[in-house]
Amino acid sequence: MKIRTFLRFALGISVVVAGLLAASCGGGSKAPAVLHIYTWSDYVKPELITRFETENNCKVVIDTFDSNEAMYAKLKAGASGYDVITPTSYMVSLMQSQGMLLPLNHDLLPNISHVDPEYLAIALDKTMAYSVPYMLTNTGIAYLKSKVANFEPTWAMFDRSDLKGRMVMLNDMRETIGAALKFLGYSLNSTNPDELSKAKDVVLRWKANLAKFENEQYKTGIASGEFLLVHGYSGDILQVQAENADIAFAMPREGGVISCDDLVIAKSSKEAKLAHAYINFMQDPNVAAENSEFIQYLCPNRDAYPLLNESIRGNAGIFLAPEIKAKCEILADLGEKNALYVKVWDEIKAGK
């Protein structure tokens, strides 16, 4: 799920405060255990961290990354000391194949019984052997209702020349090429060179109408009215809808990407039991609901859904209609075939 900047400054302060409070937990002469978490920024409610520290007589230290690739590169370069990590599912597959993850002990994870079986049916790790789903987001289209006439929930909106220069697509090769593949009726995990070539032509056509490819400022851009229509993540859009009620979010009828960031335990973890306790804590339905409402992403926890507020439960961009959900896919790790996307993306970036 890419870059998250919402409340970054506030969360930074909260994490520092939580760390200071945790320093005294446990009392006595024995120093509390320390759980090291490597995750996206703004990706857990600080009060929940404080609660976990109190309940488990421990200290939590959080370090953040801004992309799966940056996280993976850091670990492969020798960074160690992390216990719990939250990669996106496709990266979990790669990390597991390279022996970077600890198999999960389900006896220590009773709360995984609450995980939504409908999500597990499409998950990459269906048995949760190495990962437990943490947060979901859907990639679709956000737009200003008062400014975009005759909106239709389709990727074809990026062909609208009347919106030229006021639209943005994600600066992410899998997401944006994937959108074109879905528009054409193909799988967003296609490795067929002919299908990828056709998708490249579609993105190049869309590019002529875009202000830019961008991952971060599209949120504030649509909130301020600089952009009228953007390709983005449902969680990000929920955050800025609080600032501008004119923003709407829709999943294209052709389908799109469902992304899930997962909770995994590093093979080198020194606090594996505490790491299991953290994952189990995060799957408690009350905790999952409270965390979802704070960070505005959806934890696929079936028993947490009734606890969510109506703005989330009633949002069709979060709880997808069955006919739309059936057309959506999760990005898969393509291994060596990923090079096909790199080549197409380079050609798109260089093209006009």
C-alpha cells in the first residue's frame, strides 16, 4: 500500500510519547522485552501501541518505510533486529520464497479465527502459514462531484480530454499498467507480452490527459481542487474526504486492485513469542475496528465489521459490491517476469 503521509507529524510525536511511557513498563530490575516493528508510516493507532505495551509488559519501537521495495532492499542489505513487518502480499510471497520469514504458530494466534474467509479465498497465503492480513485498500478513482460531469465508474475516464491536465494516475507500474490491463479485459498479473503492449498503448493515450504520475500529493491535490479526478487508494481518499465532502470514490466496473498489507515475523526475530502476541492483539475484533477507524483502512476481520462506524460500513468503495469484487485481483509476485513490467513502464515514462 505505498506512501502514507496523513498525520505523519502527529504520529511521530505519538510514537515518541509512547516510547517514553513504555520505558517504564514492567518495573523492577528486569528490563522489559522490546518488540521492533517495521511498517508504513501512520499505520497503527498510537493508543493501541501503548495498550499493548501495558498488557504485555514490553516496549514497542517502530521504524517506517515508504515502499515495499525500499523495505526489501534494506533487509537484503543486512538490516536486522526487526520482529514484525507489514509488507504487501506480493512482497510477502517473495520474502517467504527467500527464507526471510518465520512460519507462524497458530496455537499462539487464536484471534485469526476472526479473519474474513471471503478475503482468504483470494489471498496469496490462504492458510496464513507465514502471514496474517492486516489492512486492505482498493485502488480506484476519486473525483470531485461538482466538477466532473457525467462521471462513470470506468477506467475510460482517463480518456476524457475535457479533464486534460487535471487528472493524475499513480506513479506505480503495477497499479497503472494493471488499470490498463483491467480496462482491456485482461488480468492485472498478465505476463503476456502482447497484452502488455496493448496496455502500454492505453497508458500512453491516458498520459496525454494527465497532469502527472504521482503517489503522494494526489490526495491533497484533489482535496484542494487542483486535481479533479485521480487514480488512488481508498484509504487515502477516506482521509481527505474528511476535508472535502465533494470528493467521491468509485471502483471501476472493469475491476481493479485489492491490496493487502500483511503482518509477518522476520526469520531473525529475537522476540518471536511477543511478535505472535502483537499479531494476535491486532486481530482482536475491537482492536481491529478501532485501528481501522483511526487509519482509515479496512482490517479484513469479519467480526470487526459490525463495530465500524456507518461511514466505513456504508462506503461502496470499501465494501465492494459482489459483482465488482469478482473482477478485482490481488497483485502477485511475478518473479523474473516482473522485468516485463519494468520495460513497459520505462517506455511509458519515456513516451509522449
